[in-house]
Amino acid sequence: MSRDPEPSRRYHFGDGTGAGVLLGMSMRQAAPLVLGVVWLTLGFMVGLVVIGMIGPVLGAIASFGRWKRAPLHEVAIPGATLLSDRLRGRDTWTRRSLLSAGEAPVPGELPKPMLGLELLEESIAWAPGDRFAAVVLDQRAGTVSMVLRVEGAGFPVASPAEQDGYVASWGSALAPLARAHSPIARMTWQDWAHPAGVADHRRFLASVSSTSSHGAASDDYEQLLLEQAPFSIEHEVLLTLTVELRRVRKRRGADHRRTAIDALVDETKQFCLRLESAGFVAGAPLSCSDLSSSLRRRCDPLRDERVPVDRQSLATAAGMAGVEWGPMAVSSDWFDIRVDGCAHRSYRIATWPMLPVGADWMGPLLTLDDTTKTVTVVLEPVPLGQAAQDANRQMTSLEADQMQKERHGFRLTARERRRHDDVETRERELAEGHPLFRHVGLVTVSARDLEALEDAAARVEQAAAQSLLDLRPLAGRQGDGWVASLPLGRSVRKGGWR
């Protein structure tokens, strides 16, 4: 008697919208209304009723108005910054030439979205051979980061039960990051996909055709290449571990930065061992040369054909790789940003799947062909004690918000009831010992020009919809979104996209 296969697991995502502070509105949306009411009250007190009425009107516009398809209360500050840079002629940044007369190259010269980042080199004893790893120092955020290249073992073609096993193993590797007093602030997972073409296969065909008389076989192989060329996609998966300096206890007489880098190297080693035990292939941390090459490819994917040349560039051979690891030119706009020879558009994942999904639910987005894109997921570990307090605080806020709505005659929506159930489920899972990771998702699309970018962005939005994801462009914050698509550890900004 044949045995029925075990049904695959279904995974649930909680509602990412937080509880409102006033009738379901966030603090940023409610603040203009409150200020408008205060202004109106002051107007009544001094007898200037007409002037006092201006406050609520402007507050309503700021809270509920939209500008270029984006809520005004979300884009007012970044939009004003972008307009200010444009009026002062600072919306376009270009690097000074290495051959400019009378001007020496400035090491670490970077555009505005990347200011504060510095590339260091660190020797790691546990990697095979004499290995030097790149460490990204973020002076603004007070963090140090290290990047790993990771490969799976055929997840897309595995059975549902095997995929569930991979997901469970991945969770086991991540769980220790959420322990109490962990120095790890976040772990960033990035999948960079780029059409690879069939140039290598054509070179192979040319090499065998010169010594072989199998013309029919060569014609069949050529036809196969023509059919498969649009579907030949190269994927590069990078994991970035980030340590905050303030989380690392400073040793007496030791440099704080040195202590943080040592903690980062140790955490990276342990994480690599857990990944290997979970069935993943984790390489040694990227060197400065490898990281610089990866950064340049993501800034301008059209130079992909010249990557072997770039890795042996004159600046690299002269030991000046730190000068050339950033872009050459950056120009920001409302819905896109041009970096070197490519245009980029970044989205945030505003809504995760509301329905239960399988382990391969992200397949339509990740396997989209003929498009260059970067899918970024930032995981921020939360210790169990803090997670329990946050869940209790959120439950109290939800219940207070519901009581306030009922008192004023407003009905509770189905989404609000589900949010209440999600918090209860989270409290139960925390009580059972499951770790919590806050997460934010970003998708960055790249193309050769703005017209091609529009077409590629439309295809990515459709693929994301098939994965039950709702993408929203980062209006006025494309510079931040582009930097988040790079393996630099600067992926989450306080008070930003979550």
C-alpha cells in the first residue's frame, strides 16, 4: 500500500501595520491634526477665528493629502530635502577623476547616501589560507559589517517536504542571533539577479566546432541557446552580519572599534559553522577586492561583461581599491536614481502575504527572468525578554485603540481583529521559546535607462503580486533604497520604513 505524502507546511505572516495612536492613525499622521486643533484653540483664545481655522485645514492636508501617489505625511521631509538639494545644484554627485590635474584623489570619496561608510581590511585566522576579509565601518550608525557569499542545494527543485526542512534549518541557524546580549544588530539577506546570457556556451560551441564535423549537433545546440538565452539568470546571494558598537562591552585599555571587529569576526565564524551544519554552502567572508567588484556590478550591471577586467584594474593592482569601490556619478530623482550608467528604482514591501503560503512562495519574484533586480530582507533579532514586553505593549495599545473606537461609535474592521489575533499568536510563540526577528523587505530594479526601467519595474510589480507582496516605491528616498540594495550593512534607518 502506498503511503500518502506528508502535506507541506503553511507559513503565516502577521499584519505589519502597527497600532495607531489616535483612531488607528500613526504618530506621524496624527501629529498634524493635533497641531491643527491646538492652533485653532489658540486662535479662539486670542479672538482670531479665521486665522485659527487655517490650522485644522493644513493639518488635514498634511495627514490625508497625497503627493505623486505617496502619502504627504510620509514624503514631506524627504521631498523637501530632495527639493533643497536640487535648488542648490547638489542633486548630482560626480567623483573627481583619478587623473585630474592638480587634484589628488580623495580616498573614501562617496555620494551623500553613502557618507560615513569606510572599507577596512581584517585578517581572519579561521578561514583557509591567508585570508583577509572586508569590514564595512559605518561611522554614522556606529556599526561594523562583514559579508558572506552563500549557496543553497537546489531549493527550487526540491520537494515540498525538503523545502520545509531547509526553512527549518535556516531558522535554526538564525535563532542564536536573537539571544540576550547578542552584539548582532541585524542580518541582511540579499539576492542579486542579473541576466547572464549564453556567451560562455557560445565560446564552448565555437571551440568544439573547429575540431568537430558534427554540424547538425552544433545547429541543434545553437537553437537551444537561442531559446534559453532569456532564461539564463545569474543569482548571487550575500549575507551581511552587522554588529553595533554600543552592544559590545568595551575592554579595559582596548580600542572600542577593535573590540567590535573581534566580536564580528567571532560571530561570523559561528554563523558559518551553523550554516554548514544546516546544509548550506557558506564561503569565507568577502575580501576588499571581491566586495568592491560586487558593489561595482550592482551599481552598474551593464559592466558585467567587463568584470574580469575590472578585478585586475590598474587601481586594484596599485593597491588603491579603496579609492574605486564607490560609484563614479549619482543623480537622485523622486522615483528613481541614476548611478554610473544605470537607472535604479527601489520599493519597500508594504504588505506581506495575508494568506498562508508554502515554503517557495517567493519563487515568482526571485525567478523572474530578463530583469536585473535585488531583493533585500533585513532581519533584526529581538531578545525573548524584550520581544515579550513589546508584544504586551502592543496588545495594550490595540485594546486601548479598540475601546476608543467603540466609545466614539466606530466599528472594528476585520483587519484590526486579525491584528489582535496576530499579537496573541506571537505571545504564545514567545512563551514556547521561538525567537522573534523584526523584518523589512526592499526590492531594487535596475535598467540601462528610464524607459527600460519603467518596463522592468512593471514586470517586477507583477511578479511581486504573484508572490502576494505589495510593493510601494520609496518616493523621495531612492538614494536610501539604492544603498540598502548594496551589501554594506546600512539597510535599516531609525524611524524609517518599518
